[in-house]
Amino acid sequence: MSRPRIAVLNAAHEDANTTRNFRRELDASLAEFDATAGHTPETFDFDAVAVTGSRSSVYDDEAWISPTREWVSGAIDRGLPCLGVCWGHQLLADVLGGTVCDMGAYEIGYSEIEQVGDSRLFEGIDERFVAFTSHQDEVATLPPGADPLATNEYSNHGFRKDHVFGVQFHPEYDRKTARELVQRKEFDEDRKQRVLESITAENHARTGQAKLVFENFLEYVREVRPSTAATDGDHDAST
């Protein structure tokens, strides 16, 4: 079976959990680039792009964000399929002409999300599903021509435009990642404790369907770029 070559733009500020999670969930040949250190690929010689979450906001004035946005824009212009998660979802929306802003609240923990449109990205996932969420920014206005895919009472949780897909929730999170993220947050202790107590094996198991977005995205990549997908095994790399 072919293994697409995917550029992973890691915007997580050297969080080792992000590297581990994406390598576990994306069954592909991954070339990882530390976007926060100013690293982006030198070429667009990939089958697809994945953009991770981040502690930053898309609209922050940080030196690494502009070149990351520029490279992603070039990848989209060249027709590379893209998948953005949380901050990556917001960056893709921003690049395509959508609006990202502070939503005035913080969504965190296991949330119920509802599909609002048919999409290859959500094949095999129930109309209502559970995923771990952590964000205070939202895609307030979708890019022109984009289709909404999922939502809840907080915000848009998924969109598609052409070969570009974004999800606000975190389908890649394991319990270790969720616990460590919550412990870093500056919430009041009661709220923090409630969220930590919810990070159980049972609740994590409920997020299993959400992980199908990775498998579905890879199947889509294989379909739209069959002539370029790698077939000679795993060549993971990092920068």
C-alpha cells in the first residue's frame, strides 16, 4: 500500500506530545518541520500537508507565523491536500480568507460535536461524536466558498474548501497529552480539577471515532495524488 509523503508543520512550541501523536495517527512518511523555530520545507515536493495545534494565536505578531502562512499558501496554490488541527484549522481558514478571533470563552475537555455536512473526512463517524477540545480562538467566518462540516455551541469545528480540510477539535490527543495540557492552563482550581477528573479511559475511548479523520484524509490523499504517493516504505524525517 502506498505511503503518502506528508509535510507536518509542527506549531506546538517543542511539545514532544505533538510529534508522538501525529506519528502515531498518520500512517504515512512524515517530514516534520518545527514551524515555531522558523523551519518550513524548502520545496513543495510532498503529497499533502498537516498543520498542528499551537499555544499561539493565528493573529499574534510572532516572527514564525508569517513565513508559515506564506508556505502554506503556496502549498494550497499548488493543489496539495491540507489538514489543519486546532491552530492549523484556524491558519488554513485565515490563509483562505476566513476570519479568526477570540471567541470570549475557553472550550476544554471532552465535547460533543455535530456534523452539519457530508464529507469524506468524517466517513465512519457518527452524526454526533465526542472529541477532546482546547481552544479560545475560533474560525468566526469561514473562507469564501468553504463548506462547514461540524460545529457545537462554542464554534465551527470543521470545514472544507477544495483540497483543504480543517478540524478545531484534537483527534490526535491521548490521555497523557490531555492531562499535561490541562495542568498548564491558568484556570481556577475547581474547573481544572473537573477537567482532569474527566480524563478517564472510558471518556478517551469515546473519542475513537474522531481519529478516523486521519485515516480518511490519507485515503483522500491517495486518491487525488496517486502518481506521487511514495511506495518504498517509511522515510520519516524531522527538521
